[in-house]
Amino acid sequence: MVGFHVVPIRGESGSIRWGYRTAAVLGAWTLTQDRGTPECPAPLTRVLRASVLQVVDALALRQADLRMVVPRPRGALTWAVLQVALDADGAALTALLGPQERQS
């Protein structure tokens, strides 16, 4: 069954950061948000799927308190990264994100 309130967000660049450190540079990415179904509502889940252009700091990528950062013309959009996994060759990343943080 297809979920409701599914809102994909797409972008061409971004990064995963640990504090001010860039852990990974992202290429094209998609963020899917899903609330379950009308019959069985669920907490909002946000799944990020992205190509990885460069793993800058593999140690930082395994730390707590990571953020996904998307540059905007005036500031950036950010989300807390709750879980992150790289594929076997490090070319793609899947992450579970928290709510969008305030725009900076």
C-alpha cells in the first residue's frame, strides 16, 4: 500500500557534517518523507538517498551529531542525521534524518 503525505525533495549537492567538519560531499540526493497510510498512520520517517562524491573524513562520518547540510542562496537547510550507511564501494549513502532544523 502506498503511504500518504509522501513528499520527495531532491537536490544536486549537499554534505554530511560533524560540527564544522565535512565528513562527506554529496552529489544528487533524494529525501523521502512518509507518514504511513490512512489506515495505519506512523511517525514521520525521512530517508535520504544520495550519491557520494567524496568521503572527506571516514572517522567523522561514524560520529554522533551529524548533520545533512544543503546550501541555499541565503544560508542552508539542515537535518540531524540519526543513522547513516555507505554502500560497499562508498559511492552511495542512505541515512535516516530527523526533522528539518531552522534555516540558517
